Amino acid sequence: NCLAHYIRSQGIGPGDLVGLCLERSAEMVIAILGVQKAGAAYLPLDPTYPRDRIEFMLTDSRTPLLVTQRNLRERFGFGRSSARLVSLDEEAIEIADGGNWSPAVMADGDLPAYVIYTSGSTGKPKGVVVSQRNVLRLFTATQHWFRFDERDVWTLFHSFAFDFSVWELWGALLYGGRVIVVPYALSRSPE
């Protein structure tokens, strides 16, 4: 809630895009929820991507705000983008001061939920906008098969910049289940 208020205080509202360049962590999940509660859509930027790809996606999408972490801010210069940077750890006090009450709902099924960029295997990567209605449809259409509920435990195993992560994350959160964020190094370990 604090992050949602802080994002709104930066002039972000319904239909706007917020870039997220974060390591796999609870903070990444909090940032996704904060963007959604602010009424905006998120643009996942995997910090393992090459710098040029991240800068291309930021510039191409005209993302006005980028939420990141101190260690990633130094790693990626975000030189060509005009996105304002918000560092979760460096601005933690200001974010916490934003208010912890639930923001007014900005629900509209036609608003974008997130933008995922294609791999670019056939040329330049392209941003694909997915609406909130489509995310909800994914789960309502499969509920009768899986019977999701609060007892389910899901792993967020894939990169949040890969579309399948929507299934892994929102499958848990929409039904009150538990999500385990698998750290990147662990996801690469054969053991």
C-alpha cells in the first residue's frame, strides 16, 4: 500500500506503465502489487538481461517510472531512457511515509495489467500489452479443473519477464495461497 501511494505521488495513474527491474525476492512481489494497487501496469525488466535490451524496452515503451534496487541501479545506467528512477532500498523511508491504507480501487478490466516484451527472435522485441481482464480470465477459465484455494503453494520459478510467471504469481495471490519466490541462483542449480 505504501508503494502504491508513493507511485501515485509520482504522477502515475490508471493506464500508465511502471518498469520493474528487481531481483527475485519478496520486494519484487511487493513492487508488482504496489504497481497494480496504484492502478498502473508493470513492465518486468529481468536484471539478467543485457543492458542494451533493458534500455531498448524502457525507451520503446516510454516508461515514465522505473522501480529498482541500489545494486541494480549501479549496474544498469538506463542512459537513453527518461524514466524517473525509484530505488526501493534508497527511498525506503519516503515510500513508508506514503501511507499504509489500501488505495482507492482503480479497477477496469480493459486497463493493462502488464507489458511483456517478446524475445525478439524474428527481429526487434515487441511489447505485448495484457489487460487485467485477460489475467483474470486465465484463472476463471481453469478454476474448474484445478480448484485453486488458500491451501495451494506455488513457486515463482521463472523470470517475471516471462509470461508464465503470471500463472505462477497470480495463481497463488488471487486465491489466497502461498507463493515461494525461487532465487535466480537456485533456479539454475541442477541439485
